[in-house]
Amino acid sequence: MKLKAHKQRYIHPFPARMAPDIALNAMKDLKAGEIVLDPMAGSGTVLHEAAMNGLTAIGYDLDPLAVLMTKIATRKINLNKVKKLHNEVSACVSKLKAGDVDLPWIDDDKETKDFIKYWFARKQITPLRKLAFVLHSLKVNQPRSVEVDVLRLALSRIIITKKIGASLAWDISHSRPHKMRETNDYDVLKGFDSSVITILKNLEIQTDIQITGKVSLSDARSLKSVPSNYVDKVITSPPYLNAIDYMRGHKFSLVWLGLSIPSLRSIRSAAVGAERKMSQKIEAPIIAKIYNTILKENSLSGKQQSMIMRYINDSLLLMQEISRVLKTDKKATLVVGNSTLNNCYIRNSQIFSEAGKVFGLVLKHTRKREIPLTSRYLPVPISNDSSLGKRMKHEMIMTFVNTKTHAKN
């Protein structure tokens, strides 16, 4: 199938996106209509390219903001409907009084209220509450409306920023928020209007989408809604060990989109590689064997060793699910970055290679790709000129072939 590259127009900030050319190259052997799965969809690059090229795109993520982005990135959008709804929302907001607004996930939870009070100034809180109230009411009444989702993303976009935005923090878009001020002159309603206009302009290209994507909140380690032997290609980028904490930044907008801080903490603790106790477990000897393969000698603390064990466990669960849902003899492409703990180099790519073997995913090809300086979000250890520093400038594009057959369900 001849794939067409499309100029990327990003609708929302997101750290560490997959490069579109990687996705396109991985899909080049597919036929029209075949199924592409990204079980850790992130900002939706893989599924956007699949939908734009007439492939069936399905995806999952645990991050509600990532799911919202990907849903919008994989659908044809009626821009006139969005404009009309935007005008209606603006009219409703202008008529609202502060006392009319009820946001129970904020107002009934002290931790969430305290978070907002610390990170947002009073001048911005009032209009943000009004916008959140109107958009939440629309979402409850029109849960499947992509037009409502576009406006919700527009609200997020004025908060998840590099510098000046609706909060008191800088560098939220890189998931490194830090408070830089105590006052803020940002005009929330003007910013929202401008955000809608920008998103609509960036969505114009999506009139070319041929097959609407299907994207849901779900865990890549347990894809219960995906039948066995169902998928023609898996393309995904698992998080690095000790990688970007996406929720650290995304919670700044998600608290205005219906989620409390405790609920977001629960999501964060369930992420791949998180430091909480493992809820799903692979047999300990398998984990220990992989651990000893990648780290023969190290000076890591007990806590750091446990973190690696958890990451290996999660990698095994992910590869088990990929093997189950992927058709026999079909390919999975994983984009994997290596990382470091306490100056100890961790070959995450080797972890996935070993995990794949356990479930019949045979590594057929690995290509090293230099990560552009502007796309790197993890700090490079020691110095850019050290051997370790140089390795951290690259990611591994790994192609696996599924040699197992699973009974269809």
C-alpha cells in the first residue's frame, strides 16, 4: 500500500511524540482497511497517520487527556458545527454568575480545591469555572459529541503551556511545572476563543480521513476488548524506565475536565513502570532471568532494583497482550529508548527483546535512530560527550514477528 505523508498540525502540546515517519514506515506493508493498534496511543500520531491513509485505527491509553487528543486526531471534524457550538458556549458563559457554577469533583474535594488555589490565580479561576461548568454539562448530555471534545481540548490547550497560560506555572507542556508568579493577567475567555480558532485551523487537514479511529481508556497490559488474532500491525512506544511523568502536567487541565486530584493519582499509580506494588504479576523466575540478563553487576539501591523489576513485569504483560491480539506472522514495531538509574545504563530495548521471546514475539530487526535535540525530554547523564550521554541521544526501532497462534475469542 502506498502511504501518503501529511504535514503534521499538532492540536495540543504533548511531550515526546512519536515521529510520523516511523509510523508511516511501519505501516507500508499493510493493505487498505487492515487494522493498526497502538495500545499506548499518547498524542495519537500512529493512529492519525493510519486513519489518514485508509487503515483501521484502534488505540488505548490510561491518560484521559491522551485519549481526548487521539479521539480528535483520528476523526473527521465538522468545523462549522464546532464554530456554532463555540458561539453557544461563549453565550452561556457570558450569562453565568459565579454562584450558578457547581463543579462537584472540585468543590467536594479539599485536595483538588487546594491544588487549584495554589496553581491558579483568582482572576483566572472564575472564568475557568464557568467554562468547565458549561463544557461538563454538554459532555454529560452529549457524551459522544466530537464537537464538545474539540472545545474541551481547546480549554486544556490554554493551560498546558510552556510559559504564559491560564495557570501560575511554567513548563507544564513538558510535564515539569514550576510556579513562577503569584499574579496573572491572562484573559481566559480571549485565550479560549483563540485556542478554538487555532485547533480548527489545524484540523482542516482531517477532511482527508478515510476511516474513523476507535480510541478508548484502557490498560495496554490488559486489552480485554480486543479479540485474539485480530490485529494486522501493532505500533507503539512504551515509556522509558523513569520516564516522563505525563500526569504531572496533564492534571493541570484534567482538574477542569471533570477529574479530581485523587482520581488522577490513581491513574498515575497504574501507569507502566510506576513504583506502586504490582497488581498483575508474571512468574518471578521469568522476571529475575531478564533482570540478570540486562544487569549483571550494578550499584543500585533496593528501591531502584524494585523499580526495574516492576518495569520488566509491565513489559512482559504488554508483550503478552501484543502476542495475543496480533495475527500470526504479523509484525509489531516498538520504539524504545534506553535510560539510566544512578549512572547505571539500563537497556530497555533488551528488556523488550527478552520479554518478546517469552511470548513468541521474535525480534527480526533493530534500527537505531538519533533523537532530534528539540524532541528530547529526558536529561542526558554526565555530559553529551560521554559514552552514556551519546547513547541517550538515540532510540531503538524494534520490529518483532509474532510466531504464536492464539485461539480467536
